Amino acid sequence: MKKALLTILFGITSLVIFGQARLGSSATEIKNEFWESRYNLKSGYDKDGDYYITITTERATVTYYFNSDKVCYLTAIIPDAQGDLNFYVELYNKQYVIVSSTQWKMYSNNGIANINLIYPEGGGYYFLWSN
């Protein structure tokens, strides 16, 4: 019974986190899910001509990038504060395969997601999710 409960809990957590990354989702699916004003949804094209959607959550700003078919292929998660960064690192360490102190892999029915914690030279930090 305990094992079954843990399996269900892990499955729900994986859906929530993989769901946050939305890899493989269409732009329409993401817009339909985050339509509420509290997400402050914005969309447009970046300087390279890639279509994106940005939302705000309780802990981070999330930007979804789309290919020419408007399917999400890359997600950037920018934690709001140091505590939020630590929250994500702890969560990823518990839920995914640790590759290094800044890299994880998530295996699911949808495929393999690579998660990288990036520290740009100019400061800050963000997570990149990709297939």
C-alpha cells in the first residue's frame, strides 16, 4: 500500500513538473491553460524570430519557446529569488536523475527531458528544459 501511494504521488509530481516545462505542448494548449490574468501571459517573437510565451508563477517566470509548428521545444524557468532557486534544486534532486550539481534528466512516457541550471556571466540563474 505504501509503495502504491508513493508511486501515485511521484506520478502526480512528475506531471506537475513536466507539465510546467510543457515540452511537446502546442502554443494554443499553453494559452488555454494560462489564460487567467494572474499568470500575466505575454507572447511574441524574440530577436531570432522564435515564437515564445511567457507566464509568471508563484516562484518563477517561465518562458516557452516554439518551433515552426508552434510546439514547445525549450522552456526557461527563472526563479524569482534565491529561496526559489533552492526549492527547484531540492525538488529536482529528489525527483530526477542527478547528472551533476547543475544537470538532471527526467524520464517519462513523453521521453527524456534534460534540465540544466545555467549561471550566465552577467549574473543570475535559470533552468533550461529541453528534449
